[in-house]
Amino acid sequence: MRLIKLLVPDSVCDDAVAILDEENIDFVLTRDASAHDDATLLEFPLPTQAVEFVLQELRDAGIDDGQYTVVASAETAKTANFKDLEDRFVAGVEEDDSVAPEEIRAKALDMHRNPLTYYSLTVFSAVVAAAGLLLDSPAVVVGAMVIAPQVGSAMTTSVGMVLDDRRMTWMGLKAQFLGLGLAVVTALALGYALRSGQFVTSVLDVSTVSQISKRISPGLLSVSVAVCAGAAGAFGLATALPVSLVGVMIAAALIPAAAAVGIGVAWGIPSVALGALILLVVNAVTVNLAGFAVLWYLGYRPPEWVEGVRSPREFLPMLVALAVLLTTFGVAGGFVADQVIYNNNVNQAVTDVLEDEEYERLELMQIQTEVGPVDRFGEQPTVTVSVSRPADEPYPGLADDLSAAIEESTDRSLDVEVQFNDRIRSS
């Protein structure tokens, strides 16, 4: 529920009162409380879903709500007609959860933390995420997501773009870029310290750690997390729904990937660092674009927007921000699309080999691929295939058969590593 305080010039006060009466809204009119001799203060409670509708009705009547308008939260209201408003806007034919543009702007700015808090929490979350990845502990990684503050900067960017607010857009993009960069550097420093101090052995192949291996080969499932996170954040921001839990979802798409980049660099494994970096960039851009798309779909536009009349130059900040995000998404998304095709071909080749009669007793457990561009760093991409086999059956030719099939399917040179898990059944 919202409490609206609106300063209205005396010349149009009767028009405002007529609209409130027509909409069956209870109000209080105070003439002596205003510091302006020629204005009157109107105060009335509304369901959250009715705020934008009523303010738009007042704007259409020529009443300027840009001079002094306060939209405050309120716990409850007892007036003659408030229940009718709830029945109408909350549960009736005009049911709509959307809130006013001014409110989503205020909510987004309220989630944007001051630099000390934002970057401190980012460092803490990166340390916890890096530790969780190296410990292979999903619970610890989730803990990093809970304290990560990235939801504020992401939603600030989306709202800034959709409302064409240059200050908000720049503030959100800057916070995201610096914050995620700080997370990578923090994970790098932690990883290097752990290796140097022999707290974690330097010969450990971090790409074999389950929590890290999940983030070094980006695919559609990984990107779908970012799409849903950005969309859910925008829905929560633009409606009466809470957005606190959405922050965990957005952090899930960003912070573990940032930590994996730092760990990959610290261990000197290009396949880990590059794969996680591509995932991080794609997810960060996708969160912003998904938030923007949802807000645009819900009808939010720049205040001066008049379709077909306004010049695109008047919305230059929004267009520039969109162009930067779309270009970045196109470049990084191209790597992801190529990796998806590559993974599909690898999966099909492995399946075809294991369907041979010679390998009918094998059971496929997992296929892990490295990103293709790793060959530019002097490394051969590796495909790791984990299978379950009857104990003491060697299958010495499996790796060569898989390598030949995969190279024929993908037209790429690569290494194939087979990991066997023995199984024994009771008689």
C-alpha cells in the first residue's frame, strides 16, 4: 500500500479533486500546510497496483506531478472506500501488479549500495566463492551468493536504460564492471596465496574439481540461469513482489564464475580461466538485457517517450548502453554458440561409440569438454569421458576410438581422456 502526497496548484485543484472523486478515492486536502501560497497539498492512500494508474489520470488532466510528489509505503488504511479500491485493483478486473516508474527508480537506487559496502561485500563473496569452489562445497558457494551485492548494480543498469536515465545507467555499469573485476582479482590473490603457502597443492588440476568444472564450458543451461535471474529481478522490481531472494539468483550467475576465472589464472590453466571468463561476460550482459527486456515489455518507457515523434538522438544514453551490451553479447555469445555446437557434436560422437557392441557393458556417467579457443594459448582442448565398467575389464582401445569419432565429428584436433569407475554386482 502507498500513501501519495501531491502538491497541486490552486488553478487545477478542482480538476484533481474531481478525478479522485470519480475514481472513488478518499483524500485529505490541506491548503495551509503548503509553503506555496498558490498550491494545495493532496494526500490519499492507494493500493500499490493503483499508483501509476491514478497518477497517469492526473497527468492526462494537465496536472504536473513533477513539482512535489511523495510516494511512501504504508502499513494499512481505514477509509470509506479503500476496500473497494483493493477489490478493483488487487483482485478485480483491473488487477495489475505493476508499480509507477518513479517507484521502480527509487527501489533500484535503494538497492544500490555505497562504494565501501558494495566493494567490501564483493570481496567477501569472492573469497567465500573461491573457497567453496576449491573445497568443492555447494553449500559454501551458495553462501557466497547470499552476501553478494550484484543485484543492486544490475537492476540499476536495467532501470536506467529503460527510463533513459544516464546517471543510473552509468552508475550501474561502472559498479558491475569494477565489482566483477574486483571479484576476479580477489579470487586470483587468494588462489595464489593458497598455492604459495602450500595450503592447496600446486599440482592440483582445478579443472577436475566438480564445482569448477561446471563453470568452464559455458552452454545454454548456464546462460538460461542469467536470463531467468535478470527477468525475475525486473519482475520483482516492477511489481509488488519482493526482490531480496532474486539477488541470490543473480549472484549465482556471476560470482562463482568470477571466482573460477581468478582460480584458473592463479593455477595457470587457460582452459579454466578462459571458459569461466566467457561464462562471466555472457551472464553479466544477459542479466542486464533480460532485465531491460522485461521492463520494456511491462510498459516502462523514458518519461519523454512518444513513439514515432521523438528523435532517437534524444534517447542517446539508452541507445548507446544497449549497443554496448548487444555488441558484447554478440561477441561472447558467439563463443558460447560455437561451444554449444561443439558440445553437441562431442556428445553425439561419444554416444555413437558407446552404442557399439564392443562397449555395450559400459555406462556413460559424464562428458566434460574444454572451450575451443584454449588452443590459442598453446594447449590442446581435452574431452574427458567418465564411464562405469565391470571390474577388471580394461577396454584399452576406448580412448582411441572416442578420439577418432570426436575428431571426425568436430573437425578439431583434441585429446581424449577416459576415466573408468569399476562396478561389481553381487551374485
